[in-house]
Amino acid sequence: MRILVTGATGFTGGHLARSLAAGNDGTRNVQAFVRQADRATDLAAAGIGLRQGDLRDAAAVRAAMAGIDIVYHVAAAYRTAAIRSADYRAINATAVGALVDAAADAGVRRVVHCSTVGVHGDVEHPPADEDAPLRPGDIYQATKLEGERLARDAGARRGIEVTVVRPSGIYGPGDRRLLKLFRGIARGRFPILGRGEIHYHLTYIDDLVEGFRLCGEHPAAANRTYILAGGEVTTLNELVRIVAEVAGVRPPALHLPVWPFWLAGAACEAICAPLGVEPPIYRRRVDFFTKSRAFDIGRARVEIGFAPRIGLREGIGRTLDGYRARGWL
């Protein structure tokens, strides 16, 4: 089985590529599609082949597909001030359809496309399943939803299997997106905006990687969409309490009103975005405290045997240990 992973220099894609290569019993040949080979020396050391190029370079994408059976498309433009709306659309949407077309030309059997549960927006009636309303709340989520549609359209048009994965709240050792949450709680400096009763649903990286593998290899996953998330859902208050307990500190007790921070985020974005500077506070960071995220993983459990194994406390402990080992706490 010849496998190509895009986004392998990132957290999720890197874990996926290394896991597929490490679990290799001689039946998998894992390749990574990377923009800069000099940033992927750890992948090469793990026995992963490197195919270099940019997702927006059609010729490079076509060349990377040669001899491949399964593509795991994890690469994406994530949220930073330096990325323009046109770039989000080019990478998260247009390039996805082109990638599926290139895969079909090369005889690839299946493309597993990584989207996000963010396409559902604020979950009004949790837990949400794959058929819940689609209400993206920002340019990242909107272009990820557009990428899903383009991938499915290209798959149907070209007769290639496309499976869409919507992960929730990815975390684990080495992750930086939730580092501020963990570090703030561990240092006793994490005020909660609002009441803290919104739902939050984390997914430990090892469980997510296994879910990706199932989406690529299980026959039932062809042309299906799956939410992949952990086995436990908490409120934000409960999550903060558990992180504090595992870290051995007192849980934060300070609750602050949301609206001043939302207004400050809007002002910072208006000032910083035209300058290409990262704002000190975003409205989307404030949304973390106001939007519920709780999901039903029943479809993935029943159809492909997805079964999260890492409990929340264990995953949080591993993540904190990983942060300490890197000197991030």
C-alpha cells in the first residue's frame, strides 16, 4: 500500500505519517508531500519518503501522486493574520478539488480529506452528528466547508473514493493550538470568560490518527463523512478543573464578562490585520468561551469501528508531560 500524507510537517499530519510508517509491517510505503524538505528531516529519519511542492502548484501535486494508492490530505491554511482571504480559498478549497482530480488521474484509490467540526459552527443542540446544520463562523471554517464540497464533487465526477474527516479539538504532546489553555491553567492564570457552561470536545492525537487510518483503509468508509472525536465531552468548567487537577494546581475561579473582550478583539483585528501583525486578542479566541462543541461519533463507531482509547485525564497528563519535556510550561 503506497500512501501520501500532505501537511506532514504539521502536528496532525506529522503524527499520522509517523504512525503509519511506525506501524509498517512491510505493506505500507509512506510518502510526505512537503513544501520544504529541509524542514522534514525528522520524517526522512523515520523512513518516510519526501515529495516536494506547494499545493497550489498543479504540476508538483500531479508528480506527488505518482504510484500512490491512498492520499491523506491534512495540509491547510490555518488561522493567522498574515493569511489573506484569497489564500484561505486557494489552499483550503480550490487546491482540494485540484488534488482530487490529480489523484484520479494517477489512479489513486481513495482520498481522505481532513476538514473540521468547525463547519458546524456553534452547536445549538449538542451533540451534533454529521447531518447537523452547517454554519461556518469565519473564513477558515467557510473555506474548509467549500473544500469538502469541491472534494466530493471531484470524486463523484472522476469516480474516485473521497472520505471526509471532521476532527474536533485536537490535542496531545507537542500541540501548540491548546498550549495557551494548558499553560494558563497550570500557571494559575486562566480567567474564564462567561459562565463556562458551554460544551467542549477534545480528541487525543493517537485516537485521531487511528481514526484517519480506518477512514483510509476500511471499505465502508468510501465516500462517507465522519466526525472523529474523543469518547468524553465536558463543559469548559469541567475541562479546566480536570486540567488543573492533573497539573496539581487549584482550578481557576475567576469568571469575567465576555463582551469587553469581544469588542477588544474586534478593535485589535481592525488595527493589526491590515499591517499583517498578529493581534494580541481575536474574536475567535473569545468564541472559544461562547460556542458549544459537542459531537456524536456514533457513525464512525458503527461503520468503521472507531473506538477512542485514551481517556481525558490520561490524554491531559500525557500532554502536560510533553509540554514540560519541551520546556513550554
